[in-house]
Amino acid sequence: MTKIAIFPGSFDPFTLGHYDIILRAMPFFDEIIIAIGENSSKNALFSVEKRLLMIEKTFAQYPKVKTESYQGLTVDFCRQKKAHYLLRGLRTTADFEYERSIAHSNKTLFPELETVFLLTAPEYSFITSTIVREIYKNKGDISGFVPKAISDF
Ligand code: ADP
């Protein structure tokens, strides 16, 4: 059976922390779909279309990695894509508490779905999309926080 993982998130913007999680998860799966959730209540800086293009450019040389956007429940998107793995990154204990509730809820809604967590690489654990947005909005240099394809965008 093809092992398909969904990596859901806002990715506003996609950071080096997200990038590291994908690169490290790649050996475990046949396909990874980076899925931009469109129903987030967060105030977006980059449009979904721009985020899709930025991420596609970042992984242009990795055929295993696809990028899509979705609306509605993440579990419904997983069912639609026949994905049985949900990939998430963990930075802090706060992330863990939040992720635990989501993972248990998703498991209740879709019992065949396993959430797989990877710990953030220590050098990227301080990076949040929120901080990157603030730097960008104030015309700071984001090149130390995002993949080159994104800072060049
Ligand atoms: P969400 O809105 O779902 O939190 P994010 O785009 O902020 O979406 O994050 C998507 C996933 O990436 C989450 O699992 C989050 O924990 C993880 N993540 C966020 N920042 C980092 C980082 N610096 N290193 C590793 N994982 C991260």
C-alpha cells in the first residue's frame, strides 16, 4: 500500500523548521502532501495561492512532495487523499499539549489515521511563522528563517 502522509498547517509562510520536518520525514513515506488549510481563523499575510507557489518552488526537485490547499476538516482531506498518516512537528511542551488534543480528536474521527510527530531540529525550534511575518511586515531580512526559494520569492 502506498504510504501517503499529509503535513497540514497554515505555512504563512513556510519556514526552515517546516522544511526540516519534510526532509527528515521523506524516507518514511512514498508521498508527502503539504496541505495548506484554508479555514484557519488566523489573519493571513500571504495568500493561499502565493503560499502554494512558494512551497512548490521549494520542493521542485522532490517528486515525492506535493502541495495542495484544502477546506474543511483535515481528516476529510486525509480520507479524500487516501492518506493514513498525519505529519506534525513538535517544538515545545505547549506544542505537545495542543497537538495531543488534535491527534486524539482526529483519531476519534478517523481511527485508521496515525499522527506521526517529529521533534524540531534544535537550531530551528525558535522559528515560528508568526515571528517571520512580523519581520517581513517590518521589512526585516527573513533569509535566516525560511528556505531560499521563499526568501527569493
Ligand atoms: P498550524 O496553524 O497548524 O499550527 P503551522 O504552519 O504553524 O500550522 O505549523 C504546521 C506544523 O509545523 C505544526 O505541526 C507545527 O508544530 C510545525 N512547526 C511549526 N514551526 C516549526 C518549526 N520551527 N520546526 C518544526 N516544526 C514546526
